[in-house]
Amino acid sequence: MKNIFENLDKILENRARLQIMSVLISNDSYDFNSLKELLNSTDGHLASHMKALEKEKYISINKSFIDRKPNTKYKATAKGITAFKKHLDALEALVKQQK
Amino acid sequence: MKEISEYEKDLASIRHIMERSVKFISLSGISGVMSGVYAILGAVAAYFILYYPVSPFNQRVYSINDYQTLSQLTFIAIVVLITSLATGFLFSSRKAKKYNEKLWNATTKKLLINISIPLFTGGFFILILLYTGHFSVAAPASLIFYGLALIQGSANMYDEIRYLGLGEIVLGLISALFPGYGLIFWVMGFGILHIVYGTIMHIKYDR
């Protein structure tokens, strides 16, 4: 039992961060505003989670301007994809074990 | 450490979000049925211009070449296109509102870019065909390019749209073998297939 819990990713145990990673896994890239809309989040809330994911190098950032408005695009890194998959496997194992 | 039920909620929440982030789910089944109906009405109008009083199942021996007929047909096609798009927009924005979703989001943008490439290629190709007098292959070409666009867009829509796309392509190819019957295949592809598909989608997802 202990082992399975150890497989969980500390960063992704937060549901918002897990959701952000799931979007970046399913899409090539996603921009800040679309992500905010999709997750029904606020600027500050989302920014703090993005910073945490960036610190772990789970995502990469590409800043540019569209019509003079800042446009920030995020991508999942190879490290992020591996971490997400591992965390998902652990989640599934936990849920399965319970049944 | 969280409760197991919280982990279950984690899994459930990302499943939904992953789907919403990739797929444009607001497209309504009813608007598919309606565009099929418009296409059939348009085809009936075209029949009275082109064939009447000959049965549409008889092969047309003469070809459309006078300016007036062509402009009337173009007018019908534009009316069908605009009413279909307007209905699609109306019903889809209603559905989006129901699911508390914005109609115009990152997925919609991606979808439109993806399908516009085959659609515009097909559109220009058909204009060239008409301009060079190859009227008989215009209907098959419209079915084929529309089918290709649907398959291209299926990555960002419900998976079933792929079958609608394949159906349109097959009809288009068969239609190319039978020049002069373009209108019949047009009714089958844009009319009947849309109605069947829209009905299935409505029953499966919208109720």
C-alpha cells in the first residue's frame, strides 16, 4: 500500500495542476487565456500553478505578442509527460486496489 | 495524503477536461438535420431549373451553359450555405450556453483552421472547374472535398464525424462515375447523410 502512494507525484497531487497537465498532454500547446477559460480559473490562481509546473520543468513557456497583447503559450516537456503518466498510473492503481 | 475518493475525483475531472480541451462538443445534431433539409430544398429548386419536366433519375443530356441558369444555381447554393451556417451557429451557441461553455475557444479556432484548408482548396478547385466548363465533375468534387474536410476536422470533433466524412467521399467518387446525376448524389450527400448523421448525434449526445 505504501509503495503505491509513493508513486504519486507531489506536484500533480494538486487537482488544478493535474488538470493543467492533462490539457497540455492532449494538445500540442495551449495559451494562458484559453486555459483560464477552460478550467474556469482566475489569473492569479492559474499563474501560481503555472509557475510551480515551470519550476519543476514539467512545462515550457513561449511568450509572444499578438496585436500587441501578450500571448503566453505552454507546452508539456518530456519530463512533464513522463511525470503525468506515472502519476496517472499510480492513481489508477490506487483506485483499482480499493475496489 | 488525500482520501481515495479524492483521487477518484482527480481522475474523473481530467477525463472531462481532456475531452473538452480537444473536442468541439457544442456542434448540435439538430443543426445537422436542418442543413440536410435545406440542401434537399435547394436541390428541389435546382431540379425545377435544370431538369423539369424530365424526371431527375433520367440522365440529363444537355449541359448547363447559359449564364442565367448558372447564376440561379449559384444563388441557390449560396442561400443553402448561409442558412446552414446560420442555423449551425444558432443551435451550437445555444448548446454551448447550456454546457456553460464559450462557442469561440481554442478548440474552435483549431478546428476552423484545420477544415478551412481542404474546404478552400475544394472551393477554388470547383470554381476553376466551373470556369473551364467541367460542370459534370463539380458535384463529385464538392462531396469529396467536403468529406476530406470532415475527416480533417474529426480530430477536434466527435469521432462519428469521420464516418460522415468517409460517406461523403465514397458518394463523391461514385458520383464521378455517373456524370449528369450530380444532383441526385448531392441530395444523398448533403441532404440524406446530414439528416441521418444529425439524428444519430442528437439521440446520442444532445438529449
